Amino acid sequence: MKTRTVTHGGRTVKIALVNQRLSDHSFAAIRSGYRSGDQTWVDRSTDGGKNWTQCGPFNKQFSNDLNNLHYSMRACARFNGASFCTGWYYDND
């Protein structure tokens, strides 16, 4: 699981890319500091993050879950007018 804790505009939010090893799926989650109106999404890449597709955003605490096998993925969130992402994760099994 990749996580990032960000403080912006007087709020601290913990963003996580949650990986489900058995199903090879991942989703973005705001683990702490969520407020109504915050957005989450997953970026997914086939070239290590040089180019990516944004899957979302969703106006909720969790994004949709996506197949992560052979993709680089990162979790992103937008709150207080700014966007933040975790580092990239690659599932190669």
C-alpha cells in the first residue's frame, strides 16, 4: 500500500492506494481527514508513470477499483482546491 499524508489549507488528509492482492485490484482511499466534497481517483499507466489515464474523479472517500496487474498505479485526492497523489505502485505478479 502506498500512502501520503498532506497538510493543505489547515487540513491534514491521508491518501492511500489500497491493493487487493488476491484479486489484483487497487483503489484510492482517503484514510483520514475526509470531508464531504473531497474527490478521489486512480491514475493508471503502462509506462511507469510517464503517461497515464485518470480514472475518476469520484466525489466520495473511495474511488472505483481497477485491475492493477501489469499496471503502474497511484492514488489521488483533491481537497481545499488542490490535488495530491501517492507514489507509483507496480504489480508484477
